[in-house]
Amino acid sequence: MAQKKTFVLRVDEDMYKALEKWAADEFRSVNGQIEWILSRQLQEAGRLKKGAAKKPDTGKKDS
């Protein structure tokens, strides 16, 4: 597994509450939700090299 870089991210209270709710709805931590959002957007923008990151997990369980 690739080593993860840590950094501080400041967001306003309303944004954090929205992220927290979204993360809970997807059964993720807030940190996991932010990673998923960033990964998805980087892939869609073509900013990640192939194989640089796995396809983002949808967070939803298969039925």
C-alpha cells in the first residue's frame, strides 16, 4: 500500500457538517469521504497517472 501524506485541511463548519452527513450516509469516515471525493475528481479530470490510485470505492454494499 502506498504511504499516505498527512496535512491540515481547514473547512468552515457548514461544509464539515455536510461532509460528515455524506460520509455517514456512505458508511465512511469524514477522512475517507474526502479521500474518495478527491480521488474521483482527480480521475475524472485526468490528473492521476494510470495505476496511481485505485478506482474509488462507491462505499455501497453489493446486494
